[in-house]
Amino acid sequence: MTITRVGQREATLEKIRTAAVALFAEHDYNEITMQAVAKEAGIGEATLFRHVDQKVDLLTLAYSSQLDDLLNEIDEADATRALSQARHSGAHLRERILAIYEARCEFYRRHPVNGALYLAEGFNERNPARARNIAQGDRSIRLVAGLIEEGQRSGALFSHVVARDVAQNCHGIYMHEIQRTAVRNFEPDSIWTRTRARLLAQLDPLIVDGSR
């Protein structure tokens, strides 16, 4: 494939991605058709199918880059919070962890149906792109584990637990609350209230007295 053809393919794929982002922002997954995406992108259906095989690929295309951008913003915001205090108390570290998942919950809340479907694709063994979903989850887990380890080294957090186990539990709480929102008919807008309560139950017992 020549450089020109590679460039053309990338340009077409970007048109498709832009169209998918626009449609998934306004409509639930089941309301969107491949034909609608092709029309929004200004291309023929045959061209669309040469770039994506099925509708779920469009969901991945629309959401993966957006979530990557959010994770970058989370990293930057946490770095700023880290500079806000010279001494990082257990309470300070807890608030930084809460901020990570508050941002992720807000991302889900913008469009709960599509957000939940995208995150669920990380568990779909037939999804060839699921490695990216998994990597995005791992990125949050690493950030939280690093904060727990920092607190354990400084004596602000108890060290009798493995930091990564705590971080995985925190991420599991977030994922579980998203999954049970629809199952239990909870209001999507309550996602952060529910997630926060469970995160506090996980994190508060780790804070050493005098470090709150």
C-alpha cells in the first residue's frame, strides 16, 4: 500500500470516527445503524464496511480515543493535586483516588448506555480490540496502586494489604456499579454517589489514625 493510499485510508477512518462520535453522543447504540454512520461520514456503505466490520467496532472507534483523552486529563489533574500539599496525608491520598473515579463516573454518566457497552467490550473475548479496553482499566489501577504504595511508604496508610489488590478492588467497585445500574434500574446520575460510598468503605480503614 502506497503512502498516498495509507493517508487516504487514515483520512477516511477519521471521517468515520468523527461521525461515530457525533452519533453515539446523541443516540443509544441500538438506535444507530451502519447506514446512518456512512451518511454522517459522507461516504458510501461499501466504503464503511471496508474499514469496519460491525457496529461494535464503531463504538470502540468512538469511545477508545475519548477515554484515552480522559485518562490523560486524570493524570494531569492528579499531578496538580500532588503538588498542592507537601505532606500527603492518608486523607489527601484518599481524595486523590476518589477524584480519579469521580472523573471516570462522569464520563460514563454522559451517555450511560453506550458507556456501559464500551466498558463491557473489555470482557468480550471475541472483541479483537479489547486489549485497549483492558489497558485503559489497568492504567487507572496502576495510578491508584501507586498512591496506595506512597501512603504505605510514608506511614499514612496501613501496609498490611497489597496496594495493587486495593487498587483492583477500587476499579472493580466502579465497574460493578456501572453494570448494576441497568440491572437494578438505578438512576445513572447516582453512579458517583454509589461508587463513592463503596470506595470510602474500601479506603477509610487503611488510613492510619492521625493521618486523616
